[in-house]
Amino acid sequence: MNNQVASCQILYENQYSKMVQNGSSEAAAAKECAHQYLDGKPFIKGLTSLDRSTALWSCNFWLTVPKKCFGSNTVALSLGRAIHFGLSDIPSLNRIIRLSPELLKRAVRYSQVFLKEESPQWLEIFKLSANSSDDVKTFLKVCDTLCGKLIQHDEIIKELKAQLADLTIFEFLLYGSLVTFQTFASGNYKKDYPDKERNEKFQNISDILNHLLQWKLTTRPESDFRLNERFLSKSLKKHLIPLVLPTGSPPSFCLRNLNKFNSLIKAVASRNNYLNQTIMQFCFDDDCHYKLDGDQLTLYQQFSS
């Protein structure tokens, strides 16, 4: 522990001691320290988010505060944020797992640490939870199931990208333009979608195309940027003209690429929906519950009374 972390820890512990001496409960004092942490306090020049997290959760009072303290939303959010920033191997974590598995589960959900299955903090949580209750073990399996499904989405996207890896940046933009035209110039498009849904669909596809273009820009050689008439003519004859002038070369090659491009966009959209809806609901909606039947995972809403 460096001097800045040690100084920050002393400030938290002094704040805790001062409040207890002035008549506050131990739970209230610990909660106030967690609240200050969430507010980015204390501010110490050069102190990183991980440093501040380490300072708070290394405080000795976490080893003695009453169990009810761990039911606080503020405490749960602060632990979740600390784990998100990379906190691992803290003395109080073992006690938290033993006394308040609900706090551990909430912190893991808030931190999204289970999406980084090889991260030190996730491996540490798994290690400390080896002898925990069946409820915690089921929760960890749920996290693994969600992460595994996301990895499957990523593998599909990786495979489709590999099939389009030989396309130059210019050719990639050609197919992107064709997909956009197919999607938004359809005669039924305006009838099938109200204005709000049309705008959302356009924004989603635009975001996906921007993401894919960034991938293409980082994977193609510099020669792709040296455009000349011969290069452009060759690309257009190979990738566009057979589609718009079918009396020339057969368009089967272009159609295969266009279908692969469409499949890639759908795969990225499916991955984004899974992450932004299913996983984010699991992480941040406290009314989201789960049922695991073998490898079959079901998420459902159960509102608190």
C-alpha cells in the first residue's frame, strides 16, 4: 500500500471514529464513509479510483461493523464500484461472503466483473466462495451462464468478421451503403415503423456501422487509403456493378458478401441487445430475479412489496 492509499484509509477511519464518538451508530458511520467514497472524497492529488477503493475497503471497521450495515444500498454500490475498478484480495471480503451473501451478489452485479472471467477480482471471488452456500454457488453459475452466452455472440461476430477480412475499407463502405439503402429505402419501411422506431432503428444501424468501420480501419493495411482510379474501377466492377447491372458478370459473389455483411450487422445487433437489455437488467435492476434449471437460465421480474 503506497502512502497516498494509506493516507486516504486513515481519513476514512478517522471519519468513522469521529462519528461513532459523537453518538452515531457503527452502521451509520460506515455508510457515511461509503457515501463519501461514491462522491469521490477525499480528494488527494494523484489518487486513482482503484487507490480510493483500496483505501476504503481496507479499513478495519469493515471487520467489526454489524451485519445490518451490509444491507445498505450505499455500501452495496460502493463495493460494486470498487470491484469494477479492480479491487481484489481485501481482508473484509471473506467476512462479507460469510455474513452477507446478498451484498456480495449485488456488488458483483453492479460491478459487471463476471464479464471479465479471467480478472483477478473475479478469480478471487470464486476462490473465496468455494465453501459458500448453495445460493451463492448458484448465483456464480448464473453469472458464468450470462458471460458464456455473451462469449458465444462474440465468437459468431469474430467468425463473420473473418469472412469479410479481405474487403478493403472502400469495399466495406460500399456494402455498408448497400445495406443502408436496402434497409431504409424499402417501400414498406415507412409504413412498417412509426417515426420514433424508425429513428431508433436508423441510430442503431448507424452505431453498428461506425463500430464495424473502426474495426476495419484498425485491421487493414495503409495501402487501403491510397485510392486511385484503377483501384476504384476494379473494386466497383467486382463488388457493385454486378448488382446494379446484372447483364454483366453474375452477381453471386457480391450477393454472398452482401449476405455476410447483413449477417454481421444482425450478429452485432443481437450481441448489443443481449448486453444492453438482458445483462444490464441483471446487473442494475434489483427486481430482476433468476431461475437456473440445469443450464437453462430464466430472468424474470419480481417487484418488492
